[in-house]
Amino acid sequence: MTNIDQAHQKAIDVIRACSKPTGLYASGLPGGYEAVWARDSMTTALGASLVGTEFKSVIAKSIALLAKNQGPMGQIPNCVGSYNTDRQSDVTFNSVDSSCWFIIGNFVYARAYKDNSLLKKYAREISKALWWLRAQDPDNVGLLAQQPTNDWEDAFPHKYGYTIHCNALFYAALKFLGEDELAETVKKTVNGEIRPYSSLYDKKLGYYYPWGWKNHDNIREHEEWFDTAGNLLAILTGLATPAIAKSILKYIEKEKINRPYPCKIIWPPIKKGDPEWHDYFENCDAREPLSYLNAGVWPFAGGFYVAALVKMKEFKKAERELENLAKANLQAIESPGFPQYMLEVSRHKHIPVEELKKMRKKEFNEWLHGASGKPKGEPYQAWSAGTFLYAYECVKRKKVLYF
């Protein structure tokens, strides 16, 4: 059995472990991320929906849970569920991308299963989510604006205003909804064809800024590190023109962002003393370069990378990168972290500590070290498995699915 075949089967096993009565948990292990996140569950659905109908019910439950807990103004929650014993976060919001993913997830479900029942059932919730998203446009230019840490990078790095990550998702949501005129406005604005003062694409860099905000005469509020997931989503969703997409992929190869495994999540790492550094970065794993969100390898983004290569008809490269991604995901973590709250998990779930430690030596990890490629973070991650399955099917069918 090849690495790709092994990873394919194990990815399905991971998603089975993450399938719970309330929906898709972000991690399938006790003491992991035991809750339903909008972004994790809907990202996972991209691949899980391609495995027959096995995961149809749990994807539907995820959508139902998010819809049930929608905020009064239409915002979809970031997370539903108390995911460990010291964080009683039954429903949390503080995110912009969650509402985009909710819309995308509903249409993925409909297309995967040829079943429009959820689109009809949650038509009001989808409409309210779009209404809330459109309200996140203080300049009325058609783009989403956000506060720092208001998307999946909720601890690092610091970005605000117009971000490529959320606007790529917004573009996809608008296309699914048939809001073609507004989608085209987003595309032209982000690419600098109209309202250049709000553009995110930089021709000299060859990729999109991670974020940009106001111009102050000749000085603009923005940063220039490479946001891997955001740029790849721009390719997948069609927000990036073919020329821009080629430029982004060229940059990834040139800077070896796809090595040791696809893909390091930002580039270059941000170091203490750099202009982009903020004091609160010391409070998370990203304080160390090449760790966590600070240029660590995130396999879920690797799945997007493989799919982006397929989008650009780089089929041979996509096959090679899928093999490399399989190797990344098949690594079992040797020394999993065991934070203090895991002792509470042990007591609460009546699992001996040593048994719990052994259970955490699993594959499909959250992130890997950006130089050594050693797995870190939480194992048995749903979206690491989900985007591998998605990439696998895109390579197999030689087409990008859904987008």
C-alpha cells in the first residue's frame, strides 16, 4: 500500500473519530479540540463529503448546530461546545470567517449529495449570515474588514482591515449565492483593477498582502509577509487571476514554503524585534520562529496547495506534493504535549494518564515544525484529514471540486 493510500484510509479513520452526536469535532481524541468549530467542520466537509454518504449526517449536524446558535444580527459562531474542562466556552463568536464557511458548507453539502434540503431549511440563516458579512464593510467598497485575530489565526499574527484570507472566502460565498456582481467587485478591488487604494495584490511581491487598511498620503497600513492559506484560497476560489495564481505558486516554490512538507503557514517567520512583532505573541507557541502559526507547517493548508496545483493544471506537481503531504500526515507524534488541563480530562473521562498519553501519539497532526517537519500540536485533526481527502480527490479527478 502506498503512502497516499495509507493516508487516505487513515484520514477517513480520523474523521470517523471526530464524528460526534452534535457534529464534526476539530479533533478526534479526548482532551483535544472537543467542540464544533465553523471553519474546522466546514473545511473538513470539503473532503469528508467525497467519501460516499458516510459523513452526510454528521456534516448536516454541524450545519444545524451552527445555525441554531446564530447570533441575533446573523453572525455564525466561531465555536459551539466546551472543548476542554478549563474553558467553559459553550458558544463563542469573535470571528469573521465562520460566517463565510457556514455559507460555503451549506452549498458543499447540497452539491456533494445533490440534496438542497438544507439550503431550503436554513435559507433564513444563510441570508442573515450574508447580511451580517456585508455589514463588515465600513468603507462601502465591497470588502470584508476585520479586527485583529478575528479569523482562524486567532493568536498570531496581528492583522486587521481587509485580509486576503477572509475576502477569498467571502468571494467564494458570494459566488455560491449567485451574488455575481458583488463577487466581481470583490475580485476587481482585491486585484487592483478598481479602487487601487484598497487592493491587496502587490505586483513586485507577486502575491497578496496578508492585510491592508487605510492610506495616509503615501503610507499605507499593511504588512508584506506571505499568508499561505489566504493566497491559496484566492487561487482555489478563483479570486486570483491565472497570472496572479501562477505568480503565487512560483513564490511558494522559490521560497520553499512547501518544504519540508506543504505548507509553512506564513513566510518569513516573525521575530521579536521585527516591526510586525506584538508583545502578546509571547503568550502562544508562535513566539518561536518555525513553530505553530509562525511559519510552522500546517497540513490543512497543504491540502489547499495540492488542490491549487490541480487548479492550475500542474498535475504532476500535484501528485508529488500529495505524496509529500501523505508523509507529513502519517507521522505519529513522538512526544505529544500534555498540558495541565489534560489531568482534568483524565479525571473527568476516567482515562488513566498514561493511557491518555499513549492515545495522543497519533497521526494527522495540527502542525509540524517548519524546519524539522516533526509533528506538534493536537493529533487526529479533522481538517488535516479533510483537506487531504479533498486534495486526493482533486488529483484523482484532475479538477478542483466545488469551487
